[in-house]
Amino acid sequence: MELVFNGRVAGSRVFPSGSTSGEWRTRLVAQEDGWLAARASGNRRDSFYQPIFAHTSPVWLNAGCPPDARSLSAGLLVRAIDDAIQWVQTMGKYTSAKEREQIVDLYRNGQAVYSELV
């Protein structure tokens, strides 16, 4: 079993071989906002000989401190949107210049949101 916080393993526990159930209690002190999930894996395989594993949906924890990863990710998205705008302006096929500008405006609006997070 693993406890995953913002994509990093925050804790783990190995259960005895052959276990089909178990309990694990642990503490997590969140130093920043982020998502938390649990995942489980083992040595068993399904009928297609693929490893059997499970992963919960994430839940969001608000510790009152935005993670550094948020800023980094937002910066990457700002630059990716610049690339998308460049493609729209040079390669995209639109029925009119007005339609092209509407698409660019949508990108710029989204980019402004991410710029605030950088």
C-alpha cells in the first residue's frame, strides 16, 4: 500500500504475502495544499497476465499554503498556451479572421488565469 501526496509517495506499508485484507493507520502532516490518494499493488496477475493494482480517486487537502508545484505547472501551461496561440495564428484553419481572433482570445483568457498562479 502507498499513500500518495501531490504525486509523491508519502508513506507505504507492506502486508504479509497472501493478504486479502488489512488495516493501516498513519499520520500525514501536509505542509502545502494538494491531493491525496492511496494505491495498492501486489504480485498477483489477472487472466491477461497483467499486474493487479488499485488506485483511489484523489481528495484535495487545503493546508493554507499553495504548493511550489502549482506555480511550476502554471508556468509550463502559460508557455504551452503561447505555443498553441502561435499554432492558431500560423497553421489553424478558420472561416474568418474574426473566428481566429475569438480562439486566440479564449486562449489568452485561460493564460491569464494560469499567469496569476505563477
